[in-house]
Amino acid sequence: MSQTASAPRQTALDALHRSLGATMTDFAGWDMPLRYGSERDEHNAVRTKAGLFDLSHMGEITVTGAQAVDLLNFALVGNIGSVSVGRARYTMICQQDGGILDDLIVYRLAETEYMVVANASNAQTVLDALTERAAGFDAEVRDDRDAYALIAVQGPESPGILKSLTDADLDGLKYYAGLPGTVAGVSALIARTGYTGEDGFELFVRPEHAEKLWRALTDAGTPVGLVPCGLSCRDTLRLEAGMPLYGNELTTSLTPFDAGLGRVVKFDKTTHAGDFVGHDALKAAAERAAGAPPRKLVGLIAEGRRVPRSGMDVVANGEVIGKVTSGAPSPTLGKPIAMAYVDPAHAEPGTAGVGVDIRGTHEPYEVVALPFYKRQK
């Protein structure tokens, strides 16, 4: 008998999304809202007012115990020991050969308690790797994917919206920090993080409280222009902000140094278990990048109207000099944009003669530094 593919998982907000007329899509094994109406309107709302996202497909993994920090320092490339309680850090988990398994955010919730947030498509891989790497450590790795729903409110109006629903000290909450609090009567971990290039918050709550919180945020935010937002505009927002997406800019065939993110790798940390996983391969990758850097991640802005897509060749003088990793129309710039890995000789902003091969036509593009968009603070 042939195995039938299992039905996509549904978040606690599934019925609510459908009642709002969302176009749903299967994303990493989850039924997720792609858009509710116009993705351009949703994108622009986040840039100018506020947007509300269901991110409950993300994978939460809790690491606890006396040696939790030692395990994380051994298993991940960053220095988790220097993260204080209530703060978060962007980091990566790599294979022994230095290839990126996933990019992560690690929150330090208490003295010996950490929450690792993985991408939906890699959550099981990350869980398996952490569990395997935990051997010999006095630490427990717990799959908490079913323990949380995750709702994000992003955009310039988001602090005001959230302030109306909580007495937590949002003004004192820095970027990449998280604190426990109550929002609309619901217990939440309130994190000042996001994937849009705007100020905003991600709220981790129990799944049974998700609908109450979503409705409260909607009621508080609608008067100032908040709208529900799907995955489609999340992708154009993160692309404009120059933020990498796993499977596009980050893969197991690339090291953090290949991706221009070598800064997340900390060679000078103590692990109490020898070098961290991937240490030697990453040392070699760092030396290669310092000598003759591999292809470099750059931004491309179209001179015409045709939209580049992932996998398309970047060309110059009839030669293939790179590959597009992500591309989309940019609502903020009003032109198609892309991120691409290109040869160093063509990576300088303003490099002339660069194009993208779109179905046999070499469309002209301008090479620019990332990000395409940076909010005014």
C-alpha cells in the first residue's frame, strides 16, 4: 500500500483565519495563511502602521538543567554563555562539516532555562540534533512545539497597540530581549523580535489563549490601521530588510561565512566539552573567506519590471556569475528586487553590466548593498 502524505497541521487560529477569508497554503507541513486580501496592502500596513501574524508553525525547543548553557555552547556556533536572563541571541546550528542546519533565536528565560526557536521546516532536524548532542550533559532537551502559539505584531504602531493591552515595561524592553508578562489577560513571553525590518513584538502564549489574544490585538489595533498579514508579505518584508531565509540564502551546502554571517560564529567561547560542533570546518571556512572570499550575498534592483526568482542565473558579459536566492516585487521600492550570491568581482555596489537571466532574456539589474530598506529609528 502506498503511504498517503499526512494532512498539514493546523494552528490554534486556523478557524479564525478561514473566517477572515484567508487564502491558506501548505508551508513546511502546516496550513498557514498566505494572504487575507492584497499582499501589497498587508506589506504596506506593516511598513506604515501595523500587521498581525500567526507564526505558530515555528518550532520551540526548551533546554533546561545545570549544564544547559554548556550543551548550547557545544551544539550551536554562538556564545550562549554571554546571553543574560531576559535576552535573546540570533545564532545557527551547523553540521560537523560547517554546513548550516538552521538559523535560530535562543531566549534565556531563567538561570538554567533556554528556549530555542527553529524554523518550521527544520524544527524536527534541530530537535534531533540537540537531543543527540545532549549526550553526556546534565541537561534536558524538550520538544515544546505543541506548548506554544506564536503571534507577532509588527510595525511602527505596534508598541502603542501592545501598551494598551499590557502593563509590562515595553519601553525598557530592548531589541532581542524577552520578558514574561500579561497581554489582554493572557500570560505571554513578550519578545521584541521580528522578521520584517520594523519594530515589533512576538508573543509566545499557550495555544488555547491564542484566539483571545488575536482578537484583543485586532480590537486595539484596527483603529490605528493594523491588519492581519499572511506569509506572502512576511517574505517581501524580510527580503526588503535583507534578512536570510533558510532554504534560500542559508542551506547545508553553505557555512555561515559563505552566507556573510560569520559574525555569529564565536571561536573563543568555552564549551566544557571540547570544541563546538563544526569548529574545525568553520575555522577553515573563516580562513577561506578572509583570503579569497567565496560568492558574496548582494542585493539586486531591477531596471525593468520583470521579477527574478530563486534559482535564476545572475550574468555579466555573457558569463554566469551567480544565482538568485530570493526575488519579489518590492512594494516599498516599487521595483522588483532580489538577493543573490555573486562572484566577488561583481559584488561591489554600483557594478555595471549585471543582469538576471529571466527565461533567456538578460534583464539589467543594479548591484546594491543589503538591506534594501532600513527603518528610521
